[in-house]
Amino acid sequence: MIDRTGAEHKFAAAPGMSLMETIRDQGIYDIKALCGGSCSCATCHVYVDSEAPLSAMSEDEDDLLDGTSERQKNSRLACQVILAEGMAPLHVIIAPED
């Protein structure tokens, strides 16, 4: 994972946890996650390696990402990415703050 300063962090993640929870558990607070993971704020915006086997994006997540100025093709909300076996390595960049 690359934080907003450009520093790279490598860590193991537990299946079933959200990417947002995992990042915050590592002591990386570049993502605010103001809604606590309820998919209502877009403050955990990340860019995810497009080859990772992720679940489909919900309409709510898509709508929230539409409201960000930094949206890219590989944008996701970290609270909506649930980690699972077979995802490693997952390459993530924390998106710039809006």
C-alpha cells in the first residue's frame, strides 16, 4: 500500500476484514473513514490494482465515487473492499484528499 506521502507499507491482512479496517489497524490514518465503514462519505477512497479479484461495486459506492474529483477507473472505497483468500498481493494507493 502507498500512503499519501508516497511511502510504501507491506502487511498481511485477515480475510473477512475490510480494506479500510486493515489500513487503520496498521496505524495509517491517511484515510478518514468518517462514516465508519457504512458507505456514506467517500473519505476512504483508494486506487486498487485492477487485476485483483474484487467484489462488484454497489450503486451506492459508485454514486459516492462520482462525487469525488479524484475518481479513476480503479477507484474504490476501502470500506467496501472485503479482503478474501486469493487477493494477495493487493496493490493499493490512498487517493488524494478531495
